Amino acid sequence: MTDAEIRDLLLRTRRIAVVGASQNPARDSNHVSAFLISRGYAVTPVNPGLAGQSLHGAPVAARLADATPLDMVDVFRRSEQAGAVVDEAIALGAKSVWLQLGVIDEAAASRARAAGVAIVMDRCPAIEWSRLSLPERITSS
């Protein structure tokens, strides 16, 4: 995606499911979840082992289907596990899927694009936010 497309994606998104969210403060998924919440997104962490608990004030869902409706699915899973999450996100009507740093699945990306779902791979929204000099918080539209 181009910088303009990433900027537009980040600014139009409102609801994000973070698959693989962790309560461990040393994990990137923990930091990114907190960052997204601080920027004004409605974040639903997804982790079956933490279901029913709260992460950064947001209730944790056991399954991606429990986090609907979705704008974006942010995926913190290994590349070999990402395709199944992408397929589920497509089936649930997500508008976009974001595969985190180091997560690449070209076949899943092709399926997403064919379904009209925007996909970003091997990037982090927190890094892109800073790199693109986006505002402190998103605003309602």
C-alpha cells in the first residue's frame, strides 16, 4: 500500500480487533493495543486464554467472531497462522486486515484483495502512525 492509502486506512478505521493480544507488557501486541486505544480506536483484544478479562480497559473476546462488527483486524500471529485469521476476517465482513511486522502471507493477501478487503503486511500501525505524522487522536466522522 502507498503512504496515502495507509494514512486513509488508519484515519477512517474506528473498530479494531487485535488477534493475539497479550496481557504481558513485554509483548508488542500489548503495546500496540494500548497505543490504538490511546489514539481513539474502539479496540477488542482477541485471545481465548484471556476471554472475559480486560486489557487496557477493553473486554477481551475469546474469538474473532465475538469482536464484530469489525473495521480492521490487526493480526499478531505467526505467518503460517495468519491465513486462517485473514479468511475469518473476510467471512466476518472486516474492511481491512493488518499483518504485523514479520507476518507475511501472500496467498492470504491475494484472497483478501479478491474479496475487496484492504490488507497491510509486515508493518505496525503504531510505527506507521508516527512515520506518517498522523494526529494525536482520530476524530469521529
